[in-house]
Amino acid sequence: YPTHLMLKLMRNKLIDITQGIRSYRWGLKKFFKLGTYLQ
């Protein structure tokens, strides 16, 4: 693998991971809001 290709792949992977974490946290927030709404 050429180095720039590896870096590009790693960068894409990092972006995927951060977006996954963000959507996961957003889902948790929505879940907790729903929980407090139902109480």
C-alpha cells in the first residue's frame, strides 16, 4: 500500500467511528428524553 492511500483509509475509518459515536450519543439523548417524558 502507498502511504497516502493508507492515510486516506485510516481517515475514513476515523470519520466513520466518530459519526457512529455521535449518532449513538444522540440516540441515547433521545431515549432519555422519552424516558423523562413518560414519567
